[in-house]
Amino acid sequence: MTDIMEIRKKKLIKAGEKIGYDIAIQRLYQKINENKKYLEQYINSPEIAEKIYSEIALEEDVIAEFQKLHENSKSTSLKNFNNKESSYKVSKHKTQEEINNANHINLPKFLMLQGIELKRVGKEYTMTEHDSMRISDNFPSEKGKWYQFSTGQGGDNIAFVQKFFGKSFYEAVDMLNGNSSELQMSHQNKSQVQTKQGAEKHEIHIQADTNNNRTIAYLSQTRGIDYNIINNLIKDGLLLQEAVTGNASFLIKDENNRIIGAEKTGTSTLHKYKGIATGSATGYGFEICKGKGENALFFESTIDMLSYMQLHKNELDNHRLISMMGVKPNILESTMQRYNIAPENTFICVDNDDAGNKFSQKLQEKYPEINRIKPDSQYKDWNDQLRKISVIQEKETEKLSIPDSKLTRYGNPYWNQSTDNKDKTLVLMDEKTLLQNKETFESTGLNYYAFSKNKVAVLAINDEDIEQFKNIIGNDTFEQLQTRKSNKEYTPPKNNIIGNTEYRYIPQKSYITAGTQTALKMAELMEKENIKFSAKIGKHFSTITVSEKDKERVKNLKNNVFNMRRTHCPQDKKEDKSISGNVNFSDVYHLVSRLTKQEYKEIQPLLENNNKLHYSCNIQN
């Protein structure tokens, strides 16, 4: 790091100490995002791009320093707090076991079920209304902990509920253990409390985004929900995309059609999120009514509810479908009371797992006439059944996803990390079949990634390469294999930079542009040949940066990959290609635009009459 950069780093650290590490880190991340946008504009100007890369590297160094200082500060503060913390006096009304259970509840999950919005920060959570708060994501064997940097206060689960919910010690223990009076009310005495709840509920407002693109894409492509169902929900004012977060918000309405809550589902394929809008009324869930709604079906989530609705679209003519946003008896009982639905017309449609089975068992003990509808035995929940993801498939994938010494990987990791899981097809096969065809996969330029364990392999390929894959292994073999879409959400970063060397450390930079699939295969081969490179991966085209001395080697690699992939391209596609222009297509530095054949024909005379313009066009299909 230069002296100037070192001075700047010290100034930034000093400024961060004054305004607080949380705020400083947040501002630096904003600055990095701004610089990445500038980088897109100046990627073809090496000197400017190198300066921007240096600036980003400096900012990342300072963030790492702040995080280290932040962690030290947190450890010291928690230690001081824990030394001062006095032990609880066990009331005659509460046993030590009840207190221990309350303190070992997963605090983030408990808070989200209460309608409090949380945001993930590393391995912890923070509250949107108190961003200096840190809440541990504790395991069942661990005691819950929280700490608020702005006040220097912290403690366990019970202390949190006492401070932020205004509960007494005994009330906090009951609330954490799920024994508060509102959860124990019987079906018979619910009406009295229902009046009180009705008086307390009020209309809430959720700021809608300018469009619903992310929500539609997530629900249809990742969750498999039919577009017509999604579109009807939006038209009926029951679904919107939340501004800022982009979450899908399913609006909960009361009997007077007022919005009194919302169930939120994250639309990011990187981070899962489920939550309830702040201020949502208790005893209500997101619901859809078909006909008079004399039969009530209760689900753990709206996604499961919509999946069931899609699977049984011709059978629902007098049904009310309700999401409980978890396994909540208060929503089920409140809905039964509100619409005067008898137990024999009530159906529990929760997950096919331990939590769902225990919930159903308790309710059926209380109301023997209540019915249970389970997903088919091979599926965990209704969305898995809709997408045909069996428990066995899920477990096989989970087993293979565990990194350990026995797991063997094959293929192109650069392609894997740069490709959205929505664009991949997974193939389950035995390891022997994979090894028999591995050399052919490599020689045809196929981008794939596979891992195996206990002689079972999972291989991922591009959706568009299925036909090529069939040709390689043979139709008969392919018919015997199990294929499916991935059930794990992953989208590569928007500014996707790959390589084995940072851009700034590549001397005498040269740039080579290629189609993205070709570039990713080149990346795999450059890694094997120890060529230093950095590449910016785009949706259709990518730019690879190498040193001047390696430029010819990399251009040869590009031609080899192009020929490998072309050799195994279907004959009809090969014949439907031509090159037009006044320079070699392989020497083009940057491809400006994709055009239809007709659009190209319209501008071709202008290009041909401009002697100063050098261009090339690859025409296909």
C-alpha cells in the first residue's frame, strides 16, 4: 500500500471511531457500490479502472479493520455486562426448568413470529428499528443473547422480553414458552377476547415498489407458482412488492377489507427471509376464499397455500385457505370463531415433519373432529410436492453438499459460481457413469460441475446444454437418469468478477472479449495452465484481462474452446451461422449489441459505407 493510501486509511479509521463502527461500515459499503458502478463505465480504460480497483481495495481493508475493532469492543462490553448480571430469583410460580427453556428458545425466530422485522448481519440479527442491536442466532443447546451497543445493555431472552415488551419476569417466561393466555384460550371462550382484538387492530400501510418484477420472477421461477395465480393476487390487491427490500408482501385483510397485516417473503435467491409486517393484527392470517368458504384449510405459509391451490385447482369451490405464518393455534382458533367454522369442516395442511405432526396431534386432541391433510409421503411440504422435490432427493443433495474429505468435485467451478441455479439442470447418476464420460465432457467444451460421495454423483449443466449432454452419454442412458431443477436458491453477484489474480496485480493489461459460456470455459483452462487472469462476467458477453505476454496463449485457448463447442453443436445450428464485417470476428474487442437479422440488414449499408468503422457481426438462427 502506498504512503498516500496508508494516510487515507488512518484518516478513515479515525473518522469511523468518531461516528461509530456500524455507521462507518454502512457508509463504506455504499461507497464500494458506487465505485463498482463507476468501474462498469471505465472497465475499458485501464488506468482509471486500476485506480477504482485500488480505491475499492482500500475501502475493503478499512471495513475489515472496523469489523475487527467492532468484535473486540463487543466482546469486552458483553464480558463487562455478564460480570454485572445478577442471577434470577426463581419465583414459586416458575420452575428452574421453565426459566431454562425460556432462555434457550431461538430468540430471532421468536421475535419474527411476534411481527418484529429483523435483518441478518453476519451470524447475528439486528432490528430495523434499533440498528445497534445484535441478537445471536442461538442453537437449542445455547442460551440466547443480545446486546445493544447504543445503550451498553444486553442479556438473555427473558431480559429482552422484559425490556422491549414491557413484561414482568413471570410474563416473559410464559411468553417465551408459548404459554401466554392468548395461546391457551379454548374455542368456547374465544369470542370475548376476539372483541378485544378487533378493537385493537388497526389498518397498516406498506410502501409498494414501482413494479412487481422480482416478486413475479421469484414466485414463478423459483417456487413454481403459476403466473395466473400471481397475476390475480396482484390485480385483487392481495400481493405487492415492498419498496426498498423487494420482499413479496401478502396483504392480510379483515372482514371490512382493511389491510391489517402482511406476511413477507424474501425474493432474494441468496438469503432466505420470512417475516410479518410490524403492527400486524394477531389472530389473522393471509387468506383466499373460494365460494362461501365453509371449509377452512390451514397452512404453514402462503407459498404452501398457493402450491396446494395450484395442485387442487379443480376441487376448491367452497373453501377458505389460510396461512398461519408458522404453526399457530391462535390463528386457527380465531378464524374458526370468526367465520363460525365447525371442527369437522377444518383441515390442517401443515408440513409433513415433526413440528407439523406435533402441532396436528395437539389440536386433534383438543378437537377430535379436526381433519389432517398431508403432502404425499415422499414430500416434506406442498411446495416441494408442486416442484416434485422429494425428501430423498433433498437428503441426497444435502449429504453431497457437506464439504468433507470424502467429497470429490469435478468440472468447472468458475461456471458453477457464475451461473444462476434457475438456469441449471441437476442430473443424479452413479460415479462410474460420470467418470466414463468425464473425458468427453472436457473435450466437447461442456461447462458442468459435479460432486460425488459414496459412489453417488450430482452433476449440474446449463439448461440449454441438455441436448448436447444427451448426445454425449446416449439417449438410453439419459432416460435412466433422474433430472430435476435445483431446490437451492443462488444468483451470482451483479458485478461478477472471477479469476485467480486481482485486476490491479496484472501487469501490462490486455483485454479479450468472448461469449460468456466460452469465457467461463477459458477460465477453467487458464486456471489449469497457471495463466494469471481476472474476468468481468456479463449475462451474454464477458471481458477477460490478462498480461500482454499471455495474450496470444489466451487467444489460442479461445479459438480451441470455440472449435470444441462448435464441433459438437447440432448441424442445423452450424449451418445457420455466417460472419459479416470488415475485421475478424475473433479479434473483436467489444460487442455492442444483439440485433435481429432484419435490424442488422437495415443498418448494414451505413456500416459498409463508413470506411473508418471497423466491425464484425456473427449472424445465427
